[in-house]
Amino acid sequence: MQFGYRGYHPMVDYFNAMDPENYETDEAKQLGLGVGDVGMSVPLGISAANVAGIYAKIRAGAGKIELGFPGAVRGQRQAQTPEMYGEDQRQAIRELGAANEVQFTTHSSYGIMGLSGFTGDNPYNVWFQKEYKKQAVDEIKRAIEFARDTAGGGSVVVHTGEVERPISDQPWARNPDGTFRFKQYEEEEALSRVRVVDDRTGQVTQIRKNVKVARPKWLRAEEDYWGYDTKGSRVLIKGTQYDESGSVVSRGDYVDYLGRKIPDDLMFDPEHGRVPVYNEKTGRFANEMYNWDMMVEETNERNRWKAKMLGKDVKGLTEDELVTPDEVHVRSTMETQEGHARGWSMQYGIDTNRHIEALKKIEKALDYYRKLEAGIPEEDKWRIKKEAPPEIYGAFIGNLIPPESKNPVEILEKALEHEKRALLFARQSSASQLLMADDNYEQQQHMISAHKYAIREAVKGYAEAGIHAMDCTVDPKRPIMITMENIFPERYGGHPEELKKLIRESREEMVERLSHERIKDPAGRKDAHGNIIMVDNPYKRSGVTEEQARKEAEEHIKATLDTGHLNVWRKYWKDDPDKSIKENDESFKRWIVKEVEDLAKNKMVGNVHLTDNFGYQDDHLAPGQGTTPVTEIIKVLKKHGYKDAWTVEPGADASTDISDFHGLMKAWRHFGSPVYGVGMGIGAQGAWTDIQYSYFGQNRPPYYVFGAYSPSPDWTLWSATPME
């Protein structure tokens, strides 16, 4: 199209140079991105209602399009899903792309936030549900099949966001000097909410870190001495060590009330392990209120103990073997309930042996007196009667009521019934309490950090989706790949380190499923140390080596890097008070570029979303309209060989500008893309704003034609209205 003089002029390029260098900026040359390189997202049902709507975007000028699905499960008019497009529509989209040389990518359901099965942050209904996870994986699979039928390959974007977690607790949240780099709010470290899940049922328990838990004050040796442990072995028992200020350097060994050391292997045994301090004056056991720091200390002690039991260093413990403070917090409250049940079990069962012995003796006596009574004439039976105490509790009342003379058999039968009932009570009460204690203990072994559980479940889901992408690939030169998108900071997967972990572990899971003979039990069953047991691999592919599987995993599981989602981390960035706002902004941007470069170096990026914002919310401004360092990110990605899709998500412009397409045009302008024949006179350079609201983005041509395309006067209407 030739436009000039801030309007339309058919002869402009006869006197205006058409060489690209007259229109390219230095930045455009550095980025190397043109109009044909940068495409736009088209949410189906919102931005385009059908195939004709997709074609309208192509006619407007989009050369690359990401087809996205706002809906999930059952589609609706404005929230469509892949299965709303049948064979005819899929073929039409495929032919549209081929005829217009447009490349499509795909975005799976916007409503899916990770593949862990997390139901969301409803305080009355917080679960990890296998059914919900299956539904999410199915959404990814049908998007993959849609990509196969329409795009023929390419990226299928998948949202991460496995679970919410406290930002300040994460290892990447601090600077090397220990100060915070990220924090969600000022009191987060002390007040944040953590979650623990029962990995058998998916039920979630939520905890506030500022809630203290009453715990026993455990008895420890105060000084060093030689003694014995509870198994009878002679050992050196170490006491608590203090520094000059009186602060504890190291705590003493656990001992029992006789001063014997509790052996390491019994330390946390509910019956034979450590014991609470007993105050002889008050006759009570000592307790103390554990705050979060004390929970962390208890956690570290349990991890050191577990490492010692397994013959490992603490750093060598697997994620399944390590315990976390939130797990210890929940287990501490459950241990109290367990201890209560075990105590009552002992109390109820304390006389069980006496009742059993009494039954034996009564049965023997009853047999004797029955035989005796059978051999005595009726008139002489009064001779064997005995005085029976009144059946009233309390010695004082009993002394006021005269005893009755009864037949020994009658007395013994009543005594027998009483002992049977007493034994039944002891058995049922004691056994029930013990069952409750054992159930409680068993549940403790399955209470794990929601953070840990979410990653484990999500990784299996992404691996399953990656294998499906591999199976659906029809063009080896353009494989289908699931690309995990770094989601919002509040949820797992939003930070680049978390994104890398998900990709690495999902790839490893895919490798194991394709090539290993045995894998971790998909049902999550554990051994005594908390490790998931190994089972025969039901997913193994015949003839696939580990090397081949690794290549497939790296090809079909990658990342979608969303520039806007990265920039939203700005609101949680802890500014240096000694720096200006601008200097802190620059520090934050350097952090973004550094994280992007690490992803790019590891060849993890398979798709890029180009959006902008001001660091607060992901409102999908066009690149260049906010504070996101989009151009710096592009330079880093291209430096490391990124060659896949660049997609603008022009959400805000659909509402605040003429159309969503104008968001794409703003991106083109920001990247300095040249437009053929834009002129303002000899030697003058035109700007995007001269034309972008005149033709591009509209579905109609210029309002007049020229030359051979113009109708002859013979065809002029009598009204003189131009034909065009």
C-alpha cells in the first residue's frame, strides 16, 4: 500500500525512496523483527466468533495467530473450546493458514491453572482432586489435537499455577546477603498461610504461621556424663552447651526419667521416644508454645535425624524424604491427639489382665459350686449360702445396708457377668482409643506440604500431555509442544526458577515413562521412609531408549515466556531505600533480563507472549505502553537462537482503543517495523501513526482507486457516485 502526505497519494513512490533503510530505526535493525514475525492472540468467542472472524484478523494484516480457548469443559458462545470446531471448521482454518501463509499456534483453556488438581482458594472447599486434574489434562489433550488438525504443529500454551504459596518462604525470595528480594506484603514472613495435604484424599489443611502450637517441653541432659541408653548400652550422654551470653549453642541428648539416653532410632517413637519434663512440685508435665521459628528448628532436627537413619547427609535427602515446617506444624497438633488416645488406651486397658484372671477364677469356682450344689438335697442347700455384699457403690452406703445370704452359684454368676462387662468395656474402650491413635499416626505419615504434593502431581500431568503432543506430531520439522506459561507471582510456576523446575522434572518424568522398566508408583504409595515405591512401568514404549526419550521430552515440553507476567513481579520487588525509583526500576529490569537469559541458555523457551503493564496487574497493554523491558527480552532471546512464535496479547486495546488489532499495530510501531512506501515528501520519513488508524486493522480498502483499476466513464452511475 502506498500512502503519503498524511493521506493517500497514488504517486508518492515515484519521488519517495522505497529502500527499507529509509524507514527502519536502529532498534528495528537490532531486534530483527518485522510485521511478519510478530503475531497476535485471538481468543475464540471473544476476539473472533468463528472461522470468518479468524479470517478477518488475517485480512487485517496478522501473519501469525495464536488461537486461544477461553472456555473449559463445555463451551459457550463467548467462551469457546476446541470441540466446538468440527472437521469442516478445522479444515477451513488449516486451508486459511496455507492459502494466506499464516502460521497458527494454540492456547489451551484459559481456565486451567496448572495440572496439580488444586481446586482453588475457597476456604470451605480446598482440595486436590484427581478428577479435577484429569479434567485439566484432558483440556490440554484436546487443544493438542486441535493444533494437530489446524496448525499442523507448534506451541500449545498451558497455564502453570499449581498452588498458592508464600513468596517470602521461597529460596529465590532472598538476596545473597539474606535480605528480601521479593515479599508479598510486609508481614508475610510471620503471617502467611501455608497448606498441608493428605496425599491419600487430597484434603487440604490450612495454617497461619502466627498460630502457636502447644508442645511438650522435652527432657534433655543438662551436662555431659557416662551412662546407659534405654536399651542397656553404655554411652556418653551429652548435655546442653551454652555460650558466654547464656544462649544455647547445642541442645543436650534426650533422656528418660531415669537419666538414660533415648536411642536415636527411638527418638520420635510415640511410645518409647523422648519424654516431657515432669514437675514434681506441681505434679504436672511441662509444655511450651511453639512459634514458627521453633517449628523450623524442630524441622531441622527431624531432617538431621532422618539423614542419620538413612546414612545420608541432609543435603542428600530427596524431596520426599525431607520434612518441612508446615508438615511439622500439622503433625504436632496431630501428635497431641495421638498421645491423648494412646494415654486413654492405656488407662482403659490397665485392669484387663486382672479382669481376665478374675474370669478364669470365677469360671473355676462356678464349676465347683454347681457340682457341689447338684449333690446336695434341696432342704440342705441353705447350708452353703454366703453373705453377699450389697450391690451399691461406695463403702459408706454399703456399711449401712445389711448383707444378704445368697447361693454361691448366684453370687458367682453375677460376679461373672460383672467381670465380662468390665472386660468388654476395657477391650472396646482401650482398643478403640488405640485404633484412633494408630489411625492418627498413619494420617501423619501422609500429611505433606501442598507445595511438594502439587509439584509431584503436576509433573505427572505435564509428562502425560508431553507424550500426547509427541504422539500427535505429524510434521517432524514443526513438532507439537506443550509450553508451560509462567503464570502470576502468587501461584507456583510464576517465578522463572519454578518454571524451570517444572520443565526439568516433567521432562524427566516423560523420559522415565517412555524408557524405564520401573517407575515411581503413579498411585503415590510410600515405603516406611516416605519414599514412593517403585512399580513396573505401565507406560513404557517398546524400543525407546533413554537417549531417544530425552530428546523427545526436550522437544515436546518447553516454556511460554510471558513478558507481562514477569513484569508483575515488580509490585513484590523490595526496593533498596538508598536508591532512587529509577535506579530500583533498573535493578528490577536487570533481574528480568538475567532470568530470561538463563531460560534461553537452557533452550527451554518454545513460545513468547509479548505484553506490557506497569508492574501491578496483567492488563495486557501493547508492548511499549508500560514499563516491561520487552525489547531487552527480545534481544536476549534472539541472542540465544530463539526462532519460534512471538505473540502480542492485545487485551486492553480491545476496550480502550478502536480494536484489539490496534494493540498489534502498536507493537509493530514499538519494534520499528518498516512499512513499504510510507512517505511525507522527498527525504522525509513517515511514522506509523500516519497510517495505522487509516487502513491497517480495517476490513475495507482505501476509499478510491486509481489507474487501470478505475472504471471507465461509460460505467459511471447517473448519480455520479463513485463505483468504489
